[in-house]
Amino acid sequence: MSGPETELDETSTPVAKVKLELPDDDQKQQGLRRIFRQYPRGGSAAAGLLLAVVIIGGGLFVRNSLAWESTDDAQVNGHIMPLSARINGYVAEVPVIEGQLVHAGDVLVTIDPKDYKIAVEQAQATFADSQASATSSRFNVPITSVTTKSTLDSAETAVVNAEAGFQGAEQNFESAKAVLEQTEANAARSDADLLRYEQLVAKEDISRQQYDQAVAAAKANRSGVLSAGASVQAAEQAVRQSQGKLSQARADLRSAETAPQQVSMTRAKADAADAQARERKAQLDQAELNLSYTVVRSPVTGIIGKKTVEVGQNVGIGQELVEVVPLDDVWITANFKETQLAHMRPGQPVEIKVDAYGRTWKAHVTNLGAGAGSVFSLLPPENATGNYVKVVQRVPVRIDFDRTSDRNSGADFNVEGLLKPGLSVEPEVRVR
């Protein structure tokens, strides 16, 4: 070891420049003792400085030990999403393996879609047919409305005409009866005259010519009676016919007056056709939905956990196929002693050290759990039985990762997929 070198400055104060080259600790200690002996003032200052450093360091250590709470009874937790089949079918393809990283929307399992494609085509044809029927039924509503209105108007007109015809027939019948009565009266008079003329012609009080005229008049009047009788019968028949037409017209009118009901019935048929079309559309939607179920996709970005399906396997509804562990939905469950919770509150910052990687993640306390872990165990303790032993309980504290950190940002704090459920961690919570 080389000795100290001294120089004088402008105030003639000695300044020591010491150059140490110590190969081991013993030589260093000897050199320091020699310096302290040669420069007692410098040694006292160094000792004071060392003492101050020790005091400050000890204070900081005590402060930090009181400001932080930590535990090694903690692990990463996360959701495990079991994906199951929603249809029955034959497994055609399984393009993933356990432990593989998949992204949202990636195909995990494919079920043979042939049967479901046929079902979709059948549903499409049925829906098209029912839709055409519904369209036709809707068109029939205004047509029926116009037709029934026109029929009603025609029926009312027909009734009016039939009533007029019936009245005219009755008048003709009465006229024919009057003519018959007149001709009968004329015939009776001519017959009486003929009897008188027969007596007179026998006495030759009148000429034979007058008698012949009386005979002709009597024959003509009797013929007129027959003709008038026939007219009366024809008029009576016309009355019956016009009465029948009037009855038919009134019946047609009553039928035509049901136009609102006919329109309502047509509209009800149209509504029924629309309902059937909607039912067929629902069946088509279900068939298309079942077809979409033939492809099982990952709902999230994560890692394939357990795979229980293979190509060629027949699966049923509800059968579990694969499990996906999301990467962006993990948290820490830290079991702190109850004596560590006095100053712990939600929102406090946390530093998470993951044993597997030696890295630190930023996080924060979310909640302090609903109770000690022992009360949620399969066999919770019964302290009232008399076998009571006081044991410091542990309370599960949920800690969520911050969405931003020194290495991760935004929602991709676990973009590398390092944080997986079950990994051991050591969280340190800043409580002061």
C-alpha cells in the first residue's frame, strides 16, 4: 500500500490524497486504522458520516417495513372457460392442441355441417312458400273489400228493381182481373140478349140478321172471357215470379250485407298466413343458428387448457370440448394474515413479483374478501365445541393488475401470456 500524499493549498491547509490499492479485507482494515491514526480529524468525520448513514438507512428500513405489507401465500387466479357442444354431431376437425395460444374468433372444433346445411335449405323452401301465401293473402284483403262493396251495391239495386217489378206484376194482375170481370159481364149480357133474340126471331119480330149478330156477339164475349181468364192467370204467374225474384234479391242483399265480416275473415286469414310465415322464419333462423354451431370458436384470447375431444368422436349437446383460459382476465388472490389488514384498503398500490419470471407488475387492491378463508372451507371450524385454539387467520385479498405498467400498457398488460392461473407471486401492498 502506498502512503498518503499531502499538498498545501493557498491557505496552507493540508489536504490528503489517499490512493488505496488493497487486495483483500485485512489490508483494507489495516490501511483504514493507519489513516485514522495519522488523521484523527478525518477519522472522526468518516465515523460520523458512517453513523449518519446507518441511522438514515435504519430509519428508512423501519419506515419501509411499516409502510408495506407482503405475503408469499398468493397466486395468480383467472377464469377457465369450458366450451361445450350446442348440437349433436360428428367431429370433423380439431385444429388446436393443449397449451396453444388462440385469439378470439379462432376455430377450435368443427362438427360435420352436412345435415345442418340440408336443414337450412328445407327451412328456406318452407319459408319461401309461406311467405308467398302470406303475400297472396294480404292482396286478397283489398280485393275482397272492393268486391263485397260492389256486391252489396248491386244487391241493394236488385232489391229495389225486384220490388218495382213485383208491384208492377201485382198491378197487371189486378188489371187482368178487372178485364176478366168486364168480359164476364159482357158475356152474361150477350147471352141474355141471345135468349131474348131467340124468342123474338121465333115470333119473327126481328130479322134473322139481327139474331145472327146477337149469336156472334155472344160467342165473341164468351171468347173474351176465356182470353181475360188466361190474362189473369198469366198476370198471377208473373206476380209469383216477381215475388220470387224479390225474395232472391232480398236474400242476396242479406248475404251482401255480410261484407264487413267477409273482409274481416279475409284479413284474419292474411294475419294467420303472416304468423305462419314468421314461424317458418323462426325455424329458418334456428336452422341457420344450428349450422353456425358446427364451428366452435374461441370467445376470447387465451390458452387452450384441457382438450377432451378428438376427430371422429360423436358429441352431444352440452358435452364439454375444450377449455380456454383468458389472458386478459387474471388477478391475484393474496392470503394476508388478519394482523396485516389494519391499514389495508381498496385502491392501495401493489407491486407483484412473479416467482417464475423475477419481474414486477403494478397492481392495486380491489377488495378484502368476504371473510377468512377458513369459514369457506369444506369443514369450517366450530370454535364453540370446546376445542378452541386461537390461530391467526388469513383473509383472501383480491388484487387486480393495473392496465398500465412499466412494461405493459393498456388492456395488454398480459400480452405475452406470462401471467397464468396458479403461478406463485409475492405481492407488496403499500399501506402508508
